Amino acid sequence: MSEAKVSEADQGAADAAEPVNALPERLTGFVQALRGHGLRIGPGESVDAASVLAVLGLTDRTYIREGLAAALLRTDGQRAVFDATFDLYFPLGVGTPEAARRSADPGPAGPATAEPVNPVSPVSPVNPADRAVLDDLRERLAEALAADDRAALTRLAGEAVNTLGRYGSGPTAQGWSAYQTLSRLQPETLLARVLAALRAGQPPGFTDRLDADGIRRRIQGFRGLVGTEARRRVAELRGTDQVARRAVAPSTDQVDFLFAGRDQLAELRRTVQPLARKLATRLAARRRKASGGRIDLRRTLRCSLSTGGVPLRPAYRRRRPGRPEIVLLCDVSGSVAGFADFTMLLVQAMRDQFSKVRVFAFVNRTDEVTRLVSAGSADPAALSRRILTEAKVVGFHGNSDYGAALGEFADHYPDALGPRTCVLVLGDARNNGRDPNLPALKRISERARRVYWLNPEQTELWATGDSAAHAYAGLVEMHSCRNARRLGELIARLLPV
């Protein structure tokens, strides 16, 4: 049995030895933490989770993780949040990791140091004792990465956090930092050394690139282990509930558009097609329900003659709702480009649900980019760059000007609006102090069937700085739309059928 399995078995035995009344509290806290991150878990799922623990027992942590995931998770994209929270409420161990305790013992078994390395920056001088500890950790980490030894990587993550990640003065640590640990250990710089160890004695070949990508994935996995260990240590100091609420990254559909990083935006783009299929199903169901129409009293009475005047089979005025036309008017300036990019791809993926989809982009000038969005499905990451380079969306300056953009759209594209058109304006309404041109938005709303403004900022910020959100909200219906989940809810609810 591997050491990782032994550690998990020891943890399961420790869990089994805890008071019986502590386990329901732990499970309840775990479920509440997941709900705090937006996971929809009802009483039924909570009861199922308790049944899972009763059936599987507490001897195998891997079985517990998978069993609870099967009982509590219902949609895609939630596993990362679940795993990070599970590691807090059902940790692999408590206190100082065993590997770190062994390395602190004097003798030939490990380095002769019991204290964490003093905090250093990448440019500050390092004393010889601290450098020896760092070099020893990096050497063993390179060996574990080359062997892809998961158990050794887990032990090294705990040892690295214990040795390099403590911050705060005094004998008692104030916290444990994964960022500090990784910035000092710098596992990315081990790539060349690990590749050299793998290729020792082998001729170069076409698999070199594959080997490099595989090592990068192993290093990324080690970074995740360090983050998990640091959160566990901090949770023991400050409380599991507080750390679960503040230190666990939200699921992809809960990421704020305005603060999403490059990797998060890439993950959001990968959710476009699944979300589009789900929204298309909802819109089709609404369309079928709306086609029923109202009761036709004359036809109902006529049909009741065959049943003695009793209207057993009511007749309806059947509606044949036509599919609406959608117009997107998107601000593609740097502040909201990620939000507009995701929404354009989402609506384009749902184009079968609408009779026509036209997309217009602007910064301070407006241009139609429907062809660019249609052709950009194969390379969504470059959509904003193509729009900014190939479309005429920027005039004499590069700042947003909603007034000029709305005026140009109303003047040059009146054919895009009609009695079946629903217009979605995407932007934060920050006009850099320029004229908001409210008459142009009023003309748009008078010609279209519906106009909705989706603002990626929270409502409290609409009255701050150079925002003209409240002025525009007086003419059209404006909604705060900060993440993909909220965007899906609004599209399913607001778009006509």
C-alpha cells in the first residue's frame, strides 16, 4: 500500500474516532459552504449525502469524495469548487504534515533544520542555510515530477508549505501562503531539469513537445496541491467556514466578467455550447407553451353540443408565434470586452432559436460584425482582436462614447429594427463624461419590440464616476449581469418567443 493510501486510511480512522455528533456538523457545514458558492443543493441531496457516509463509512477518503460528489453535484463546472471545499472539511491530515515533522528531526534522514526558512524575495540575498533547504526541496521535487509520483508530490507540497509558506512574526504563525511558497520554490524553473532526466540516454524525437506539455501539467498539479495544503493550514488557524467562504475560487459560471483572468475567460468560452443548448431547450419549451393560446368561447360552445351542452373539450385560439429577431449592440472596449465576447458567442450559438441575428460592435463608432462573429466560432479567443482590427469601431480616440455609438446606430442601421426585433445592449454605460445622447436610445426603443440593457457592473456602481447607467435605465429596462449564470437566466427570461 502506498504512503498516500496509508495517510488517507489514517485520516479515515481519525474521522471514525471523532465524536458521533461532530460528523453531522461537519457535513452540514460542508453543504452550507457549497451553497454559499452558488451550488444548488436541496434537503434531498443533503439527506442523500448523509446516506452515502452511512453506507461507505469513513475508512477511505477517496470513496467518500466520489460518493458525496455523486450525491450533491447536479450540473457541469462545479467539481473544482466541490474538491477545494471537500479538502477543507475532510482533510488528508491535521497539523504539521508527517514529512515535514520527519525532515525536522536531526540525523541522516533529512535536513537538519526544524524552523521554516526566513521570508525572502526572489531578489533578496539568501543565507547559505536557507539556500541549502531550498535546493534540497527543489532537487526532490524534480525527482518526483520526473517519476510522476503523486504520493511524493503530496508529501513535498505539505513540506514546502510548512518550510516556505509561513508568514507572521513570533513563535506562532499568522498564516500560510501558497503564493509565498510557490514564488520561493519556483517549480516552473524545473522544467528543463525534469525533461533532461526523462530524455537521459534517449535520442531526441517528435515526442519532445508532448513531454514538455506533460511536465507542465504535472507542475500545475503540484501548484494545486500547494494551494490545498495552504488552505488547510489556514483553516486550522482561522476556522474552516471562514476559509471555505473566502479562499475557494468560485465556479466558472459565477466568475465576475469584469475581473475574470485569461484562463477564466478561456474556461467560460468552453461553456458556451453547453449553455446554449440548455437555453435553447428552455426557449423551445416556452414557445410550445405559448402556442396554446386562449380559450375560444364560440368553438368551445359549438363542441359542447355533442356532450349535451357540457364543455368537456375546450377549444383554443391557436397562436403561431414567429421566432423573434435579435440585435446585439456590444461595447467591445477593454473594460467590458470579455463580457461582450462571451455574450456574442452565446447568442450566435443559439441562432437556430431566432429568425435573424445581427451583431453590432462599438467603442465610439458602430459597425456590423455579424460575419466576424459567425466566422469566429472556430477561434473564439481572437474574436475581440478581430473586431478591433477589422471593424470600424474606433474613431479619433480609443475611449467609449455611448452617445456617439447609439446615434450612429440609430442613423445608419434603421433597417435592423422592426416590430419583431429584440435589442440587447451590452456595456457598463461609462461614457467618459460625454453626452449620453438619450434621444438616440429613445428612437431605438420606439422602433424595436423590446430593448434590454445588460450591465456587467453591480447596481451600486451605476451612480458612481462617469456612469450614465441611471439615465439610460430611465428609457429602457436595465439589468445587472455580472456572470455567466446570471446571463443565462436573463436570456431565458427576457427574450420573447
